[in-house]
Amino acid sequence: MRPGGSVPTAEPTVATAAGPAPAWQPPVGSAKPWRQSITLGVLALAGTAYTAAVDPNTSHAFPLCPLRYFTHMDCPLCGGLRSVHALTHGDLLAAVDHNILFVLTLPFLLLAYGLWLGRTLGLDWPAPKVSTRAMSIAVIALAAYGVARNLPIPGHDLLNSTSMLARNRP
């Protein structure tokens, strides 16, 4: 503590010849850098375990998608929980049927998390770098997927989150 009872705070740093310094530095003795990545991983595993145990196809334990509830249209994320449930039970076909975009992006999300975790644990792993152009393409692809999965084209049911497998079973 400083004289007078005030708690020291992080002061903004000054730019050096090497370039601008960050505007804020965490106080000395602050939380370990790996705590956020570990916490996120534990929460993701807990959520995945819960989704594996409780079937989102039949349970009301999960919140409804507001867009689907009010408009009866699928957002780009609709079917994601059902995909997680199917993947945890080893049913890749059902996972793709619920949300193909989620299944296709999951390996990249896991890779990005693994790199982040490794870096926060002090490993000398490369930081994922995503260009502005790549982010723009990803946002446009997400929007296009959201539109395409709601088009009323016959035989176009693969992109809908409503399970084709459930409709085709006797």
C-alpha cells in the first residue's frame, strides 16, 4: 500500500524507441497467466460432459435459440449443442446433420485453444495469426451459411438443424 492507504495501480507505460508499449500492464503479483486458459478449458469440459449426459434433442434443460423460437429459422449456431451431444457419443453423421459448420470448425477451435493454452503455460508455441481478410471471409461465410440453411429449396435439408436422421427413421 502507498502512504495514505491507497492501493497502487498499474501506470500506463511510455512508448520507447522499439515502438509503443501497451497502455496497461497487470500489477505485479497478479493472477497467473494460465488461469484463464485452464478455467476456460475446465468450463468447456464440464459443459461438454453435461451435454453428453443430457440429450438436447429430448431435454428442455437447454435454452432455446431466440431466433429459432421467434422466427422458426435456424441461426448459424442452431444445432451446435446437438452436434456436441452426437460427437460425444461417436455419431459423426448425426453431428454433421445437426450443424455441419460447427463440425468443420471444431478442429480449428481446438487447435487455437491448444496453442493459447501452451503459450500461457510458457511453451514457445506460435501465436495464431488471423488476418483481417481471413476474419472478413469467415464472417461473410457465417452469414452466408445462416442464410443458406433457411432457403426453401427442395432437397436442401442438409444445412437445416432439424435432424434428417430423425425424419428418415421408421
